[in-house]
Amino acid sequence: MAAIEFGPRSVTSVIDQYVNSRRSSDRPISMRDALRALRTALPLCALTDRQIVDLVAATAIERGRNIYFDAAPEA
């Protein structure tokens, strides 16, 4: 079976998709889980863990979501 290529995905689109997929507003978005998901989806991402966590947190806050800062990202 041939692989289907979808082209490169931007970090912001993956973050948007991740935050939107966490629909349950009664549970905060885990930064550790978000970081793991982003690193899996974008293994060649040049951003640091801290930059990814900051982007996820900003997106979540923008959408009125609660955040659980359980990740210990490197600077």
C-alpha cells in the first residue's frame, strides 16, 4: 500500500488541532501531554520544549481553556 503524503504541517496548525481536540473544558490541558503529542506529530520541529509549551499555553488561554503546567521543559 502506498503512503499518502499530506505535505508539511505547521506548528501552529498542529497546536490548534491539539487544543481543539481537548474539548472537555472541565479538565485542564496538560502541557506534558501536549508536548509529547507535538513532538510525536512533528519530530523534526526545531523549537525548544519551552517554546512549544509557551505556544500551546497561549493558544489554550486564547480559547478560554485551563492549563496544567505539569511539564518541565528545558530552556
